[in-house]
Amino acid sequence: MRQAYGYCRVSTGEQGDSRNGLEAQMAEIKRFAGAQGYELLGISEEVASGALDLRGRPILQRVLARARQHKAVVLVSKLDRLSRDVAFISSLMAQGVRFVVAELGDDVDPFVLHLFAALAEKERQMISQRTKAALAQLKAKGVRLGNPTNIALAGSLGRQAQASQADEFAARLRPTVKRMRDAGMSLRAIAQELNAQGTATARGGAWDSKTVGNVIARWEL
């Protein structure tokens, strides 16, 4: 049986204390390992910013060392649990350890992982740009920045822009998905077909029944 070490990460101490996100990642790693025939040798948790380099991620360093020792893979629920930075992902791949991302599947090669990392990095940059634009709008209106309420408002505006883009994406995909639904295909079957066609989700990831359902929920069939 193939062996794997699981790795989970959240970015703040509050999330680590409440275990918000960690338990969901652990559950997904266990589910994926069982479905794909991996023997889990352990699951490690880390509370650290995804912007830190490997020197600032001691738990990940330990997981890498153990994986190399046992010739095992490192299993994560989503690619951004490692990082959204292409250079960081590349540096990890240079460690001589194979990474498997449950969200993307077991057969994704390093080149494709680089592509998904590039998309994740681009998404991070777009979110940052939207937030900065929202802050600039507030400043232009004479709103004093640095106030937590104003920062929250700027974040809300950024999320509204994200929602608008998600609506546009769902509208572009509607004819394709509607045709499949009209043919009697299940959400899971539609997800498999979209993945087979090489169509990525709005965030550049792989499709599953939940993400298909989320797209359908944005318009009436």
C-alpha cells in the first residue's frame, strides 16, 4: 500500500485554537487517502501564514523530512494549504517529495500543479487589488482609513466584486451545464465531464458535485 503524510494549515492563531478549518482538512485528507488506497502515517497541523517561506514553517519541514525518509507522499486537502505562491510551490517540489492535492486528484503531475499554483497566485493578487481599490474609493470619499469598521467595509466591497465575477463565470458556463442537466446527468457526472474537458472552476481548481451545485445555484435552469 502507498504511504502518505497528511499536512493541514490555517493562517491565524484564532483558527488554530478553534480548530476552524483544521478538522475539515483532516476529514478530507482521511477520506481521500481511504478512497485512493493510501496508508496515512500521520497528519500534522500548523498555524502559519501562507506567505512564510519554508524556514517559517517548521511543521512542514518535519513532514517533508519524514516523507523523504519513508518514501511517502505529502497529502493536503487544497493547494493553498501549502501556498498560493508559485516560487514556494516550486521550492517544495525541489525537495524530492511528491505532493498530492485531494481537491485536484491523485494523477496530477508537477507541471499541472505549477499551473494551478500560478492560478492561485493570480487570484490572490486580484483579491489584493480589489481590496486596495475599495480602500482607495473610501479614501477619495474622505473616509478615515485605519478604522476597523472602514477596513471591514473595504473587505466587503472586495467580496462584492468577487461575487460579481462569480456570477459572470456562472453565466458563461450556463449553456454547457444546462445542456448536461437537460440530458439527465447528475452533478457528479457533470463535474467529471467538466474536468475531462479541461474546464477549471472559477478559482482554477477541479470540479466536484458541490462546485457544480454552487454554479447552478447562481441561475435558474
